[in-house]
Amino acid sequence: WYQRRVRALEVGTSSTSLRMLSMKFSALALLLCVSLFASSYSVRVQIGEDFKNSPFKGWQEVTGRVPKDKNVCCRLNMKQRNLEKLESVLMSVSDPDSENYGRHLSIEELSELIAPPKEAHDEVIAWLQERVNSLGGSFSRHVQVRRNKVGDYMFVCLPSYMAENIFKVQFSHFSHRSDKTKKVGKTQAILRSKIPYKLPTHLSQYVDSITGLSDFPLLGTKYGRRPTAVEPLRKDPGIDVTPQVLTKLYNVKVRGDNTQKNGQALAEFEQEYFYESDLNLFQQKHGLPVQNVSTIVGVNNPSSGVLGEASLDVQYMMGVSVNVDTWVFSLDIFDLVNWAINVSETPGAPKVHSVSYGSPESEYVPDDVFRSNKEFMKLGALGFSVFVASGDYGTGHTGWISCGKLHLNTQLPVLGLPLWVELIWTQHRIPLKLEYGNY
């Protein structure tokens, strides 16, 4: 960790500053070593975060402590095996020149390759049972534990007072600063602890990290992380960007056939919903076949959520790829790991997925980035294709950011990860001419 942080800070940092940084990290390492001798718990601190002074990525505490019987859930990210083999499998099944091209793994084969040994889950369960019993609780009555199909995650739900005692945390309600209501139960409210969780040292060989206790999720750029003041958008000459413009611009000549088993899916987060009646009006206006989203995995409640982005995604995907079976995967929190697990475990899910969300890469904890990338390797090995667009701030020519005013801060999951097909931006001029950013 120390070496990674020093390398990350080398650019633009003086040698004197690096020496001081090295001394601080060495002192921190020494303190952590001393604390390990003094306690049977190991401290998991989010890399790069100072919990005492951190603004918690925009999240603010809005109420006091959580009732002790409030159920809370967390995800144990188990250590995975054979990741180099997994990457080799992914490249082999994805290379048209390989004899293994198209021979994707099954969930069972993937589990056999990367899942931790059975003893890892047994050790975690035994520890949880012992701790719950010590609190006078019943493991079978108070705790729910589920493993994902691959076996590299454990989902644990239990009363908040038990979680606080077992993981050494204190829960509060938090709401994001961009919320106008600042009321618990409204958009983007979460339960979290400002105190980092702790795990016994003997479990560190089995568990990489825990999500849902003291981590504060970043909001995707679609939630409204816009500049507070912008110039009025310049009106470009020419025509609206309609489905017909896009099909002409990209030379899309083939339409789907309902008799074929083609499928496509969209990822939506942070309570971004859509009205199917709006979709139908859009299709009628542009002379498209009227077709509804066939399957929604999660919730679509447009009367209580945020409208706009999900509508845009659905209308334009179905406006360009017409007569193709379309799904939507909807999650409350912008969590790419949970999204990937949902996709891989949903029977009959389409093999083509579009993700039009992201957050500045520089704000992510490196371990979270690496964990997400492992999930994308798994999806690819299972035969899924994922396409990412992250251009909400404009092309530099138009939109929220104009050239010369602000610099590009690469957005995860676009440039930060190697295992996506990525498109940052396109724009057109009159006469129609394709200009593109990064492929």
C-alpha cells in the first residue's frame, strides 16, 4: 500500500515532500504494527481516506444513532484465487484467432477457478456465530447470510446493535449534500459508520474488505454533480440529434428481429427511473416500432425517483437498436460490483450491457478499482459484453465544459480500467461528419 501511494504521488511532488511523506507512512506503519500486537482485531482503513477529517465524499449525518433493532446489511468481499488464470481465460475466449474463442465459462466453472476454499466461509460463519451467541442472540433467528453463486462474496444482514458490536462501528443516517430534502428515506439516504470497521486478524487471509459499513459511495455523474453556474449553452446550428441522425451518422442499416434471441440491457443507478408512456411517445414521434422494456431487474418507480437520465438511455438505445429485447438493471447505489453480481446471476440476462455512469477516477480507493476490474473479467469470461459511455460533461466543444476552461478528469469506469469497450464522446457538425474522442 505504501509503495502504491508513493508511486501515485511521485508526479509533481518534490523529493523533500516525498521524504516527509515516507517518514509519515513509516510512522503509520509502525503504529499499525504495534496496534496489531495489542489487539486481536486488524484495522481496515480505506486507502487515501482520513476518516477524522474526511468530508465523506459529500455525505452528511442528518440524524442521530440508528435504532438498535434496525436491520443492516453488508458485503464481505472474499479473497479470490487464480486471477491470472482468469485473465488468461478471458483473453482466450475473446480472441477470434484462439481455438477457445466463444467457449465461455459456466458459473460453476468460474466458481471452481476463483472461489475461495470452503474453509474461508466456514471460518467467517464460525466467527459470526460465536460473536452473536456472546451477545445473547440466535444466529439462525437474527442473522441472514447468503453467498453469491460464484462463492467469492458473502452478504450478511443482522440487527444494527449486533453489527456495531461485532465490527466495532457506530451507525448513523447520512444524506448526500445534493439532496434538497435532507430527510432520511428520501433520495440517496444511507446507513454508515464514521468509525472504520475492524476484523479479527485471523480472517484477513480470507476477507479482502467489507462494503456497506464505513465506506461512503461516490455518486455517479448522472446524479447531478454539475457545476453550480454555467454559461447558457450555445445553440449549435443544424438539426436535433434524433435516432435517425444517429443511425445515419454511424451507418446503422440493420434492424433487430423479434423472432431472434437478441438482447440488450441498461444499467441505472441512484433511483433514476423512466415512464414507459414517455418511451412510447418518443417512439411514435420518431416513427419507430412501439416496444416496451421487457424486463426490469430491480425497481422502476418514476413517481418517486429522479427522471431524465434513465428515460434518455432507454429511448435512445431502443431508438437505434429497434426490435431488440431490452432489459434494465436498476440499483439504488452506484455500486459496480453489486451490478456485476446481479447481471451474472440473473437467468436469461442479455449478453450486451450499456453503462452510462461514472465518477472521477481520482476519487476512488485503488482497492475498490481493482475489485471492480475483477468483476469485469468474470463477466467477460462468462460471455457478457459491457459498453461504457462517460461523456456527461460534454465534448469540450459543447456541453457543460468548454475547451480551455476545465481539464478532463478521467471517469471510472472508463479510462481507469482495461476491460471495457469504451466510448467517451461523439459530436456532429453540418454537413454530418463524425468526430470522436476515445475508443
